[in-house]
Amino acid sequence: MSAGGIKKLYYSIGEVAQLTDLDQHVLRYWETEFEELRPNKNRGGRRIYTEQDIALVRRIQQLLRDEKYTIEGARQVLARERAGRASAQPDLHRKELMELRTFLEDLLRRI
């Protein structure tokens, strides 16, 4: 995203507006409409966006502009996606724990 291939940790609202081809007022408005979009603020009170925030902005943009959802519809899609990720987490942890258990049982047999 930045010169020299070094990724920045934080982006200003102006940089995000430029990256996403959105006006700053649209980004500020979306912050009021989408609870997930809450960029932190620096000591000076300016918004600082992370890569994750920018990915969310792009997802909202896709839902509203490309897929023609209303703001309420986009909120519902994001909530379903969030719920889907949350429900997938326990299965992932269970699989990792089972693999660890198998490894430790095998190790114990070898001792």
C-alpha cells in the first residue's frame, strides 16, 4: 500500500478515502451506521484506520454499491458473517486440540 512495499500500521481518514475512492464524510457516516466500523483515534483525536478497518470499509462498499443492499441489509449480512466466523471458531479449536492430544499421546508412548 505504501512506497517501498512496507505496509503501514495506521492510515488517516484521508488516506482511506483515497484508497477506497470514497469521500471522508461517507466514512464518518458509515461509522455511525455500522457498529463494527470504529477506527481508533490518536492522541490528537484523529481517526486511525488499520488494515482490518479498511477491509471492512471495502466490504461495506461492496455490499452497498455492488450488491445493492440497503444499509440495514448490509448490517444484517455483516452480522451473519460475524456469526458464521464465531461459530466456526470452536470447531477450529477442537480440531487443533485433538491434533495436540494425538501428538502428546504418541509422544507419551515413545517415552
